[in-house]
Amino acid sequence: MFHDGGFGMGGMGGMFGAWWLFWLLLIGVIAVVAWGRRRQRRETPHEVLQRRLASGELTPEDYEKRKALLDRDAPGSKG
């Protein structure tokens, strides 16, 4: 009476394929999001200071003091 077109499991074969497609798409979306986040460039400490000076969070005097500390503690600096 019921004919499944010769696929044996009828609608179950389609559901199995749909689940594989769902998981592949989910893994793909997660991979793309993770790859995109990894590519974002982080600000250097000097860039953070420059941004804070430009926004008014720091006075020019505070900026110079903090920049001098960063320069003093920079890798490869003497002192």
C-alpha cells in the first residue's frame, strides 16, 4: 500500500541527510566566526594611550608620563 520509492527507509533517509547537513553547516558557521575573531588586530599599548588622549580621558601630561613608562619598559630598551 505504501511505496517509498525504493529507498528502504522512506522519509527517514531524508531526515538522516538533513541532520548531516545541519551539523556541517553549524560547524562551518562556528569555524567562520572563530577565524574572523582571530584575525582582529589588537591595539598596542601606545595606540590605547593615543586613543585615550584623543577622547579626553588623559591629559597631555598623563599621556607623556605613561608613554615614558611604556618606552622605558619596552623590550630591547636599556635601563
